[in-house]
Amino acid sequence: MKKFAYLIAAAGFVVGLSQAATAADLPRKAPPAPLPPPPLTWTGCYLGVNVGADRGRFSVDGPFGGSGSRSGDWAFAGGGQIGCDYQFAGSGFVIGFRNMFDGTTNHRDRTFAFTTAGGTATGTAEFHNRWFDALTGRVGYSWASPYLLYFQGGAVWSRIERDITVFDGATVVAGSFSDTKTGWTVGLGGEYRFAPNWSVFLEGNYYDFGSRDRVIFTPAACVAGCLFSGKTTAVSILAGVNYRFWGGM
């Protein structure tokens, strides 16, 4: 009996080894592939800084005809911006809004001649653009995820200072005024996402700050007062970087 039991145990051992070898030869199931990362989306809010240049143009129209206009040299512009975007699901279309505040060193002066009721006089106009604050909406299209081309437009506020000096042949009279003007702006730009939360942009903008009237009195040429109307516009080229602190993943 013991010999028979040993034979049964030996046979079981051989069968076990055979099953183990067969299992080792079977192909193993591959581990599941990792899920792809979610595509980048422009949905979210951001803040950033920008730097560039702007160039102002102003014109002065005198009473009874006569005018002068001058484009200034390119001046420094720089500041910051904050905004939010929304990208439609399954689409490359993006909408958003942004507020940008920039300081500038835009300055120019111009000598001009104008006609008065008593003849011809000369004058000098000096222009300063201290800062501008643009609140715009934008519509864009994103392709290949990291690229965004956009158009924007909206309202702009700017601190404009103008000094007008009039010489009527006998007397020099100066008039100054400064105020915060409300105007409009349009622009076109492109943005690139080089990291999930970081992007860089380059854009160009046009600003129309409207016009402002000023009455100047001189004893000879403008006894009853001469009305001068000044209009200011500007263009800018700005580059900047944005950090997306909410969304954008």
C-alpha cells in the first residue's frame, strides 16, 4: 500500500509540473495603455504683462479754417492685462474679454497757421498721452491646440493733455486742458501656448480717443474767442506673456 501511495504522489507531482510549464508558455495579457492627456483648451482666466511701442497722431483745427496735424515718434508703452476666455467644446472658436492698462511716453508738438476774423495767426500745439485703459471683447479661432488667432474691439479711456499757444502778431496767449477721454479701439493678434498655464502673444491695435474743443481769447485776433478743435489717435504694437490661473487645462 505504501508503494502504491508513493506512486500516486509521484504522478500528482509530475502532473503539477506539467500544468505549471503549460501556464508559463501561455501569452500574458498586456497592461492597459495609459489614457491620453486631455487636449489643451483656452477656457479659463489669466493675468499677465506686456511691453511695446505706441505712436500717436493729433490734429488741430482753427477757427475760420487752418489746421495742423502731426504723427509722433514711436514711444514706450507697457503695463498689464487680465481677462477670461471660453472655447466651445469640440470647436476651435474662442470668445473672451480683457482689460489692459498701459502707461506711455507718447508726446509731440506742432506749429501751425490758422485764419481768424482779423487775418492770419500762428500757434503751437503740444500733445501728451499719459496712459490708456482698454476694455475689449475678442473672438478667435484656435488650431492645433496651442495657437490662437483673434480679433478684438471695445472701449478705451486715455489721459490726454494738450497745450495750445497762439501768437496773433502782438500777444502770445496759451491755453491748456487735460482730461480723460473715452474712445474706441480695434486690434488683431496671435497667441501661443508653450505650457499648459503659460502663453505669449503679439498684437497690433488702433485707438481713437475722440476730439476736444478749446476756446482761446487774444486781444487782436480772437477778441470774441477762437475755437480750436483737437483730435487724437494712436496705434500700438505690444508683446506679452499670460499666466492662466483658472481653467486652461
